[in-house]
Amino acid sequence: CGECGKAFKGSSGLRYHMRDHTGERPYPCPQCPKAFKRSSLLQTHQRVHTGLRAFQCSQCGLTFKWASHYQYHQRQHTGERPYPCPLCPKAFKNSSSLRRHRHTH
């Protein structure tokens, strides 16, 4: 990138990156004022309007709009707590719970 020096493997990566500098957002949402630099970001955003719940839990059938919510839900079944506190033995299901906990030390 001529603006910041960041390197990219392909020209499409540089093209998308340049939109960070120019502010270009060629993919407008037809239902609200938001616009996006990539069509994939627009498609993800459109779930807000369509209500599409693309992620379904195979264990209990609950559905989710966002992958992050689905991943967090999966931890209810697995018990996984991938965010350990470096100051005590506690661990958490998401980073925000860990950040909140850190204030107790």
C-alpha cells in the first residue's frame, strides 16, 4: 500500500484495503443507510433485516444469526472455557467475561 506500507498477496486484498483509506463503500444496503467495502460484509449485515438464522446447534436445535453467538452457545454444551485468567484459576466462555472478571483483582 502506497499510503501505509502494508503488503498484500493479491491485488484484490490491496483494493479492499485501499477503501480503508478512501472511505469508499460501494455496497449500500437497500434497506438502511449503511454501506460496506465488501459485498460479503453487506450480506452478513442483511441478516439484521431478514432475520436469517444461518447457524443451528446440532445438539439442541437452537438457531443463531451470528457465528460468534453460535460458538458461545456451543460452550454451554461442551463446558469449554478458552479464556483463562492469568491471575487466578478461573476461566471464562468469552473474552468480555474475562475482562469483567479482571477488575476484581
